[in-house]
Amino acid sequence: MKVLVSPPMDPARLDLVLQCALAAAAQEDDPWQRELGPIHLIKYAYLADLAHAARHDGETYTQVPWRFYNFGPWALEVNERIPGAAESAGAERRTFSSAKYDGERTRYLLQDDAAIDRLARLLPGEVASALRHAVHEFTNDTYALLNHVYLTKPMLRAAPGEYLAFEGETPAVEEAGKVSAAPDGAKLSWKERKAEEAKIAALRKQVRERLAERVSKRRAPVSPQPRYDEVFFEGLRWLDELAGSPVKPTEAEAVFSDDIWKSGTRGGRDLP
């Protein structure tokens, strides 16, 4: 019987991916967004492998054995290599206490403007491009990044604890019927993105105000004017009595079958 054995993880490639992610973050305009924690670096390494698998028949770049863990892809091997890879790249390490997460948190900051060009040249084009795009889009926004990786196809095909299978499909995220992919043109800086968001918000406000103005003009004055007297409130109480007794707050536990992890709906296959 022939047994298929996955190739071992490539530590040098993994270190290069982690260092390139830190170098990409160093390009952000907002100093706070240049710091990445282990959770961010792990997910960016996964996205790098996803991009490589899309061009190489499911073969990942680092050969990391990714698993479905908690809310996303994870691998102990990646977590253990982060400190050494960051130190080799010259990144600064900052630790701080977090009451929200009950313990100490770590952030890495690389202050080398030329590092991204040097490191990106050492990576396959699709891997370097995926890292640049993903880091620029999510930086250290943990919730947005976790949502992004959770909706990738290897995750949608797996159940918690299982190893992820890469099958060479496009590493796009399908969210609410919209496929997100790296733009072909120049990327907006953080300040430019904020300016665009402010313009959109202003336009939305202007539209809402105009609609409200039109609606107010159409409304005819009520005649006669309503009277909020004792008869009115007695009527409200009578209507409440017709509805029956109020629903009492309660607690319950919902139990779902493990089959939901492999359902067609979760993977988007049964959706119209």
C-alpha cells in the first residue's frame, strides 16, 4: 500500500514570510498599525500559503501543517518561530499587560523602510503580492483579519481540530456574495482610505437629509391633533392585556450536530 507523506515544513521559507509581513506593516502611515502580534503574523503566513497553493496545485509555500483551531487556521510551528524570525529581521519586541485577555501581549515592530523590497524579491511573486495586500488591508485589526481567514475555502471545508486541505483554488474570500481580491492598481495609504471613508459618509448624510426633507414635505398635518389623555393610556393597557402575559426572560443552551461543519451551506455550495 502506498502512503502519501507530506513534505516537511521549510523553516527558512516560513521565517522569510514572517519577516516580509513585518516589513509590509512598516510601510503603513499610522505608526500604531505597524505593530503586529503573533496572531496577526500566523494568519498572514496562512494567507501566503493560500496564495501559493492557488498557483501550484494546492502545494503551500512553507509546508506548514495548518489546522482549524478556535476561529481560524493555526500551527504551533509558526507560533514558535515568530520570536526568532522577528529578531533576525531586526524587529523590536514590545510586551504589555492586557486586562481584556488576561495576560501579557506581544507586538513586533520593524523600522526598516527598505526591508520590504529586499525581502519581497526573495519570495514567489504571488506570495509577496498576497502579503503586501493582506497586511495593507488588515494591518493589526484582529477581528477583521480573523473573519477574513475564517471564510477562506480550506477553513470552510474543515471541522474544528482537522488539518486544512489546500486544493489550488483562488485564495479569495467569499463574504456576503462578494469576492475580495487584491486590486491591480496602486493601493491607498491609511490617510487616503480615511479620507475616502469620510467622503462616503458625508455623501450618505447628504442623501439621508434630502430624503427626510422630501418625506416631511409630503406629510399632511394631522387633524384633529391626537390627545394623550387617560382614555389613550387605558386603551394601551387594554391592548397589552389582549396580547397575554409578558414573556419571561430565560436561559437555554442550543446544541448542534457536528455535521454542520461539513454541510454544503457552510461552504457556500447550497446557496443560490
